[in-house]
Amino acid sequence: MDVSQAVAAAKRRFVEVFKDEHVENVGLEEVEGTEDSGWYITLGFNRPYVLAGLAVQLVPTANRPRDYKIVHVSKDGELLSIKNREVP
């Protein structure tokens, strides 16, 4: 699996897992190969809501904070994990 295929698999699996969250603007941020020929792929995205206390507020897309997740994909395109990425 080349890098383009790995990125496509990561995006597809990510959107499937987070389908109930209605994530938007999913985009590639970083790619890193692993020792076992898999991939760590960082995806950035927006959520259609921002939690403020217990209330949910709808926020225009331009003003939403961007979230990031690291998607670990095997060399066969299988989803191995999705983890939070710390933002500096």
C-alpha cells in the first residue's frame, strides 16, 4: 500500500467511525511510515458543535476550532487505532 492509498483508507475509516459526530472538512495534516510498513496519518477536521458547559452551541464553520486525530493504518489498510493529537 502506497502513501496515497493509506491516506484514502485512513480518511474513509475515520469518517465511518465518526459518522454520528458529523465531522466536516476532514483533511490530511501529516503522514509518517511505521517500522512494520504501516502508517500514522494525522487528520484535521471540524465538528459542527462546540461544547460549552452542558450547552451545545452551533458555531459557524470559520470560527470552529480544528481538531486533530492520529489514525494508525496497517500496511493492508486496516484501522489499528485513532488517537488524539496534542496541539501546541
